[in-house]
Amino acid sequence: VQLQASGGGLVQAGESLRLSCAAAASGRAFSSLVMAWFRQAPEKERYFVAAINYISWTDSSSYYADSVKGRFTISRDNAKNTVYLQMNSLKPEDTAVYYCAASQRRLPSGSYYHIQSYDYWGQGTQVTVSS
């Protein structure tokens, strides 16, 4: 599975951005993958942001870090093999490189937050929020 993230940029606090992650999932249906976003600020570890699983073609569950709940929304378009991260009310502390990730495993709900749960990673896209 190859992942290509895009949509990052420089915005002011309070503004919005939408990140996209396109997946090339030959031999593996995109719709069956658990997809997630993580972020990594300079000199800090990579942290979980959001994840979305697969229940059916039209149904999924999503999970969020407390720091982004109510501001960020993860979604997926299985017809386009793409996952999105809509980021609203951005804050300077949201500044980081954002990575999309995919897992081909069935994950227990408590595992979505762990880097080790994910098998594939995109190259990252920079998000910078100025105050």
C-alpha cells in the first residue's frame, strides 16, 4: 500500500485546512484498511490525531485525540481510495508534519492510537499555523 498525503500549507490561527491521503492499495481493498493521521512537531515524537475504520461500504467509526476533538474531522471516500482530515479552528500548536497511515489488521478500539498498529505510512505534509 502506497500513501500520498497532500493539502498542507501555511494558515493563520482560526483558519481551516483539508488534508488528503490517496492510497494505492493493489491486491488489498482500500475500504478494508484502517486509516489514520498522526503528526510530529519539531523535536517531538509522532502523536496520534485521528483514525477511521471500516464497518461497511457506507459505515465507519472514527476516533480522535482529545486535543483535536470538535475541531478536526476524519472521513474516507472508498470510491476514491482517499482519506481526508478536515481541520478547523487551527491553533499554532497544531503546527507539525502530518502523516497518514494505514493498517491492514483488525484493530481493537484501544489500538487505533498506537504507531505500532499501522503497517504503511505516507511521506508527510507540513501544516504551519501562525498566531
